[in-house]
Amino acid sequence: GLPASPAAAPAARVPTTPAPIGGGGLPTTTPPSPAAAARSPGKGDPFAEPAEPRLPMGGSAEDKLEFFRGILKQKTETLARARALYAEREGEVTQLKASLEKARKEGGGGAPAPSAQDEQRLKLAQAKVASLEAELAASEADRKDLTRALAEVESELPRLTEELHAERESRGAMAEELVGAKEALGLAQDRVAELASGKSEAQGALEAVQEQYQSVLADVERLTTERDAQALNISQLETALAEAKGAMGALESESDWSRSSLEEAHAHAKGMEGERDAARRQLAVVEDGLKTLQTQVTELERALALKDADAVGLRAALTARTAEAAELPSLRSALEGRAAEAARVQARVRELEAEVAQAREAARAEVEAAEVRARMAESELASLREVLEAAEVEQVSLRDRMESDAAALGEAVHEAEGRVHEAEAKAAALEAQLAELTAQVAAAQAEREAHQEQLAAVERKLATTQAERVGFSARASMLETAAGQREAEVQRQQALVAKAQEELALERARREAVEAEIADARVQAAEAEGRAEALSAGHDGQREELVSLNEQLEAARAEADKVDRLQQRVKMVEGALEASESKRRVAEAQAARVKDLDAAKAALEAKLASEQGARALLEAKVAQADVTLLEEQGVKAALEAQLEEARAALEGEQAARQGLEAKLAEAPAASAGVPADWAAERDQLRADVASMKRKLMAAEAALESAASTKAKVARLEAQLKALK
């Protein structure tokens, strides 16, 4: 059939694939492929990639890994797209070449002259072939670029793999450091919780001690009132005694009965003195057995009140005796009752002595064990403060009780002196224990300071290498763990010491109760002696006994003076207590110093971190200086090359100048016969010499600039070495 109209295939449409000419068919329009449409002129680069994202500064290892994976995926997709487009273009070019060859063969095989449509179709085909060849060349160039990019990406893969491996290792190290930091944080939180609980317990104990102190103050006031009442009763008894002495003449008829009563009273007094001596010997034993006798204090006070009532009754009986002598049998029965009561008191004292002996053995064993444990304990500041506070409370209570007892001792000075000596020995032992504990505290403090110094040295060495930092940090954590264990052990030992001190305080309370009983017995003896004096009014021999009793009264007053001395010794004990308080304050100051050292340690750690950051910044500066040095070295090499060229040019210019000067020297001799053109040549040579001189000056200036540049490079190298 006839070919189609030229309007059927305008040049503005997409390229068509020509059919064989001999078949007489029309060229069919082939829809362009997506790749061909993408590569059509005027539509931009089909392989254009989005801009590569910048590597995040300071990102984690996972972020960097994802970044490199994204870049690798993008490059892989680009290569796959390039290969597909290249294969498509190559197929189209091959097809067009085959069609062109076929058309050429058909055109040169004696076929009739082509028509205008065939020529137009041929031109379109040739234009399409030219455009496809151009696209083929562009595709070939793109293929080469993509191949080169692929090679670059493949060459970067090992480096990226190494960086990924390094990032994983650094991440593992960071994870280990994080675990260690979490463990240290947990230990610190546990320690803070323990300290908070200890603080709350200490506050509760302080409140309890304050309540006890208030109750003790109330007891002291009550005992002071009772002492004043006893003094009033004593004055009344002295008045009654004077009245009884005035009525002594009226009682001489009853001398026999009085003598027998006096002998009984004297025997009772001797028995009471024997009991007093036995009680004095048993006082050390009673001191250790006072814990079990606390419940009996109230009973003894009640008995004391009854005895005071009996004393009042006896005073009334003495007054009635002066008025009526017929009441002597009732007084005898009262004396017999007092003797029976004294016997009961003596039996009670013996029972107490047995109990105190048992308690003494047990308490002595416990105290010895506590002393051994206290010697073996390593003191720490927090537990030492608790022990000192407990000791302070016990000492304050002991001081208050000693003051109240000193006011109530009266005639029991000898026993009180023995107790004071024993108390001084105990105080000396406690001071020795406190000194030993203080020495242990100082040793522990010195050891802790040594550990702090070692830790500081480790932290200074951390600046050299990261590996040493990890090792020394582990060592520091081990030392802190050991210190925590020692603190726990010391707290346990200090708790045992505090328990022993509480037991000692209880033993002292028991001792005070026994002393009160002894004082009661002495008061009973004094009352019996007063009755004996009243009954001995009618006998001359009994007057001598009265004189001896008066001497005993003077001895009792001397013992009262000894009580004053005892109070002075109590003040000395208070001074020792104040000294122990000063030691406690020193220990608290040492604790504050330890806290300051911990704060300084934290500051040093922060300073170390800042120094590490400064070191990283300095390393960045050194790297930048290395780059600058390399650039300066390149500039230096270029300047040295220019300098060599300038020197070569200078040497050439100097040689030319010397030749010209020789020619100028020969020129005057031959100037007479020189033509005019020679004169012109001479002038030209002089001009050349002048230009060479100018060039020489420029070369010298270039040499000077090169020397200055070389000096600058040397200074930069020196600065770089200093930075390194």
C-alpha cells in the first residue's frame, strides 16, 4: 500500500522504530520505555541522587551504622538503575543499528529512487540514530562514572567495616563502663539509705536520752527536797538528844536494864560495822551486779520512808521518855524490833552479796570479751560518733547520780572513797579504751587518706591512657568496697562496745542502790546509838561510852569532809568527761575533713573530665595544625622551586651581564671605526644590562621573601612540635 501521510509521524513526536522498506509498511510508533523517557533530552539527569546526609557529630555507634547502611543502600540502588538503563539503551542502539544497516542495504540494491516520504523517513531515522548514539555515548560515560563510583564505594567498604567494628568495640566498652557506674551508683544509694536510717535512729536515741535527762532532773529535785527534810529531822533529833541528856539523872535507877540495853545496842552497832566492812569489801562485786537490783530500788526507798517514820516515832518516844519513864519496856521492844530488822537487813545484804558475786563474774566475762573486741575493732567516724554520744549520755547520767549520791552519802565516806577509787579506775580504763579507739580512728583515717592519695595518683595517671584509667578505677572501687566492709565491721564492734557500756552503767546503778542500802544501815546504826545514849543516862561507865559515841560523831563529821573531797573528785571526773567530749569533737572534725576530702575527690574527677575534653580539643587543634603544616610544606616546596628557578635565571643574567660588560669594555677602543649601527647596538646592550640589573634586584627580593616564608614554616613546625 501507499505510505502514510507525513502528518502521521511528525518530528515533534517520540522516536519511532522503522519497518523494513521493502515491505512497503509504514513505520510504527513505539511507546518509549520509562528509562528512555527519563533519559530524553531536557528532562535532567535520571540518575540524580538526593544529597548525601552529613555524618552526625557525636552520634552513637548505632546512628553511624545506620548512616553508612543508608549510603550503601543508596549507592546500590543507583548502580542497579544504571545497569538497567545501560542495558536498555544498548538494546535500542543495537536495534537501530540493525535497522539502519538493513535500510542501507535495501537502498543500495538497485531499488527505485526513493520518494520524498522515504527520504524524510530516512532523515528522521538518521537523526534518531545520531541522538541515540549521543545518548549511547552519554550512557557509556555514565556507566564509566558509575563503575568508578562503585569501585570507590567498594574500596570504602573495608574502612566502613573497620569503623563499624571499632564503634561496636567502643560501644561494648561504654556499656561496661555504664554497668560499673550503675553498680557504683547503687552502692552509693545504699550507703545514703544506711546513713539516713542511722541518722533517724540517732535522733530517736537523742530524744529518749533527753527524756531520761528530764526525768533524772526531776529525781534530783525530789532527792534534794528529801535531803532538806532529813536535815530538819536530824536537827529535831539533836534537840531531843539534849533533852534526853537533861533527864539522865532521873533514869539512874534503871541502870542495869540500861546497861544490858546498851550492851545489846553496842553489839548491834558492831554487827552493823561488820556488815559495813563486809559491804565495803563486796562493793566491787556489787558494782558488777547492779543490773539485777534495779527493781529493788523502789522497795529500798519505801523501806527508807518507813525507817524515817520510825525515826520520827523514836523521837516522839524519846520526848515521852523524859516525861514518863514507865514507857521503857515499849522502848525495849522497839529496840528488839530494830535488832530483828537489822538482822533481816544483814540477811538481805548477804543475799545481795551472793547475787552480786554471780552477776560480777558474768559481767566481768562480758566486759573482758567486749574489751578484746574493742581492741580488735577498726574505728570509723560515724560509728565512733554514736559510741561517743552513748558514752556521753551514760557519763552525764553517772555524773548526776554521783552528785545526788554525794549529797545523800553523809556518814558513808569510807565506802564512797572506795567507790570513787574504783570509779576512777573504771574511768581510766574507759579513757584508755577511748584513747585506743581514737588511735584506731587515726590509723583508719591515715589509711583512708593513703587510699585517697592512691586514688588521686590513679586519677592523675588516667590522663595518659584510657586503659590505665579503667584499671585504676577498678582498683578504687575495690578499695571503696573494702572500706565499706571495714565500716560495717567497725559498726558491729562499736555496737558491742556500746552494749558493754550500757551494762556498765546498769552495774553502776546497782552499786548506787547498794550504797543507798549501806547508808540506810548506817542511819539505823546511828539511831540505835542515839537510843543507847538515851538509855545510858543513869550510869557513869556509860558516859564514857557516850564520849566514844561523840567521838564517832566527830569521825562522821570528818567523813562529811571526805564527802566534800569526794565531790571534788567528782568534779575531776567531770573534767575527764569534758576531755572525752573534746575528743569527740576532734573526731567530728576529722569526719568533716573526710567529707571535704570526698568533695575534693569529686572536684578532681570533674577537673579530670574537663582536662580530657581540653585534651580532645587540643588533639583537634594538633590535627588542624598538621593540615596547616602540610599546606605550608607544599607552599615551601613551591617557593623553593621558584627560588631555584630564580637562582638559575640570576646566574644566566650574571653571565650575560659579564659578557655585555666585556663587550662594553671593548666598545670604546673601537668606537672610532665603529659604524652608526654599532653605536645603536651598544645603546641596546646598555639598555639590556639595565633591565638585567632590575631583574637581578627582583630576584634578590624574591630570595628575601622565600627566606621569610621559610622562617615562617620553621616557626609553624616548632609550634606544632610544642603542641605535640
